[in-house]
Amino acid sequence: MGGACRCPVNQYLDAVSDTCMACHTYCRDCTAGLATNCLSSCQWNAMVLTGTTCACPIGFYPDAPTTSCLKCHWSCATCTAATSTTCTSCYPGVTLTSGTCPCPWGTYLNNPTSTCSLCHSTCGTCQGPLATDCNTCAWPTLSLVGVGSGSCICPSGYWINSGITPPQCSTCHYTCLTCNGPADTNCVTCIAPFILSGSSCKCANRTYYNSTTNKCEACYFTCDACSGPANSNCVTCAWPTITVNNGSCNCPVRYFISANDSSCRVCA
């Protein structure tokens, strides 16, 4: 019986020389020697035949030593090797730049979705969406705290005001060393000589702030809280039996402050 003569796997019959010639290494069978001349299947692991072309899927590159498709760096759509500097094309929204696929300023390449997602508003460049994922800062007055990545913070005495466009470092209340807003109730830490009370920076009990000397100075001895040094500057009184009357803490008529227990006693 007669039979047809066929070329071995990975070869094709060249019509000019009438001899079997090698297919491209990607093709299991072919009609000519290019990777675009594959016929019915691909030779390498994980390669996909599209029309007559064998190629690695998006995100993979052909590795000759293993004759298989290996994964590109996650930032590359296509590549020639596994590093971030060997990209040959990028995912939509990203422009190929000297073999890399960097996201635009203020965004990062989101690995699960392969899209550029917004950084935190304080970050110029970042590796994730959090305030602690910054690689560089969004504006010059911010400082990066961390090695490689970290948080971008304002200098002491300022807070990040995201309510304006563009965001910027705005001044804290004068009593705050660090803060999260402009009010005297937004303090996180205090400048000397103030002490933190809740979220406010105040002088200690029985003292008041003297803006001339920049010191907390003693109230009049009858005052527990005051706005100045005089007896008439009391806000609250030092003893529960005495109430404020027009800024003063005095016992009623015919009473005196006892040195023994600081209470109001009837005059003799």
C-alpha cells in the first residue's frame, strides 16, 4: 500500500528545497519557519496558539532554558524577563518608560487589578493606598518618616489640611506642638510650658498663661483657674465653699478665709 511521507514533529516540508526544515522553536508543527507560521499547536509549556502564532499569555515571557512561559514582573503586561525594567508593554493607563511601567504621580500599580489606583493624599508616589505606604511626599513641606516607605507628616506646629485644594500644612493653635486641626481642642502634644488636658494644652491648675513672658504664672491664691494674677481674674475658686463673684473669690460679708482649713468662717 502506498503512504504519504511526512516531516517529523517541529519540522515542515520546504517547497523550494523539497526537504524538511525546522519550524520555529515555539511551534509543534508549522507551514514555515516563523513563530507566526504555527499550524495546530505550540511546543512550549503554557504557550497559546492564536491564529497561526504561538506566544506566551499576557503577563508572561518565553524562557528558553526551561522552554516554558514564566511570569513577568507584576507591573508589566509583556516583557523579556522577570524584572521591572524589562517590560515591553504596559497595562491600560500606564505608559512604557525605558522598559518600566510606572503609574502616574499620585497613583500606584494595584497588583490584583493591574490598574493604577490612588495613593493616600499625602503621598506623591507610593506602594499602596495607606498613609504609611508613601515613597515620596505630595508637597514640599511634608517629610517622609520611614525607610523605603512610610508616612508623610507636616513639621511640628502644623497639621495636614485636606479640606483645601491642593492640601497643605496649616498652622496649629499656638499652644500645640502637634495637632490634627486648627482649634485649641485639636492638640496631640503641647509646647512648653503647657500640659495636655484631653485634647487641649493648658497651664496647670492655679496658673495662667502670660503671653508677655511666655510662661504659666501663679494665679491669686484664692483662684483655682484664672485669666491673670489679680484677685479679680478668677475663673473658678480654690475652695468649694467659695464661689466666683465678678471675677473674685471672696467669702461673704462677715466671713473670712480660715488659714486652718481654707473655709469661710464667721468673723468674731
